[in-house]
Amino acid sequence: MVEARHIIVGDIKGGTIRVIDLHGKLVQTLSLQAGAAAFSTVSMPNGMYIVLHVDAYGKTSASQKLVVQH
């Protein structure tokens, strides 16, 4: 079974989602399509992560905490 997390960012049509651990290491980068992105947490260790939306101009427009616990 593959566990997936879905991120919905509303009317934002572009940019990327970046998942960063608390040490500042980039864990995943995802391209947004139609305002949504999905990714698997199966290979991610338990812990807290920061999920950032970076717009087409390189600016962070939103952030959220993500807790992974298997």
C-alpha cells in the first residue's frame, strides 16, 4: 500500500511545492498542475517537515507544517 499526501493550493496555477526537513535539506520538489500536487511519504522518515509553495517568480507564497508518522 502506498500512502500519499495531497496538497491543494487553490487558484494558484503554477510554481512548485518544496518539502524541506527541519535541518533545511530539500526532500522533494513537485511541479504544480491545476493547483494540486500529490506525493508519497513512504520513503520519508518519521518527523516534521515544512511544505512550501514557491511561485513562478521564486517567491514563497505559502508554507505549512507536515508531520510524517508511520
